[in-house]
Amino acid sequence: MEFIEQVFFFIVLVFSAIIHEYSHGWMADRLGDPTARYAGRLSLDPRVHIDPVGSILMPALLWILTSGSFLFAYAKPVPFNTYNLRDQKRGPAMIAIAGPLSNLLLAFVFGLFAQLMPLSNMRPFFEIIVYANVLLGIFNLVPIPPLDGSKLLYAVLPDSLYKFKMTLERMGPLFLIIFIFAFFHLITPIIQFIYLLLIGRGGLF
């Protein structure tokens, strides 16, 4: 990507992460927990979601360390209280999946725009929006804390593996760093496949 496209990609990534977190809060509210609403987080206002580290510092460092080949960002996690949920067993998993699904829905919508306007000057920017949201959606499904995939994993693991869950939770940030720098390539083909499928042909990446 050219520099201007990288800047646009970063902006899209941050705002897509905000929508991702909003979706967690929206789902929690629907399931009976108003914590996010009371905290003022059921809003798309960037000021209540942007995290100085995850939304600014980390993407900047990743851009420098990878020469612009990999960018990732996250917003401040939306709080929720499991005890307020009507379904305390499946509720956390439903809240977790809401974030990635919102990103994949955005990717689908802008993929349609890209396919319906193949000659438009806006198509490259639509493709960037698609790629950023597929990246966020699929990456967050990796079952490593604090990613959403770990909540889905916890939902299917038996209670007898409680100690394993706690160990994974404590070691999650370290495992996540290792995954990003050593094993991210394992999910790249999945991201690329979904991206190309949504835009209807080969694109920028």
C-alpha cells in the first residue's frame, strides 16, 4: 500500500475497533447487563473508546517494526457484569462473538460496494475497509486471552478445566505476543480468502 492508503487503513482500523467494542456493549445490554450503558460506552463517540496504547501507540510501533506490513489496533474493552446476564453460561460467549460479527458484517457491506462499483475511484478504499474488518474479525476469534475467541473457548470447555482457564488467562498476553510475531501467518490465508471472496477478485493486499 502507498502511504496515504496506510494512513486510511489505520483510521479504518481504529474506527472498526470502536464499532467492535460498541457491539460487545450493545449485546450485553440486550442480554440484561446495562453496565456499558451506565458507563457511557454505548456510543460511537471515539472519545469514550480510544485507548492510548491499543489505538495509538501499539499500531504505531507495529507499523515501524514491520515496515508497514502489519497493523493492528484495539479500543478500550467495554465492561460487562456476568451476574447481570439472563444467561450466565452462554451470555459471555454471545457478547464475545458480537464484536467479530460486527466487523465481518461491515466487511460484507463494503465488499458489496466494491463489487457494485468496480470502476469507481472509491473501490480501493472500499477494499481497505473490507480488509481491515476481516483482519479484526478473524484475528479476534483466535482463542487466546484477551481476544474474543478465548471467551468462546471457555464457553465450551468443561468446568473441570477451571485451572487451565485461569492459567491461560494469566499467560494470555504473552501467548498473544508470541502468536503475532511467530504464528500470525497461520491465519493469513483465511483472512486473504475471505477478503478476496468479499471483494469478488484480487485486491490491494
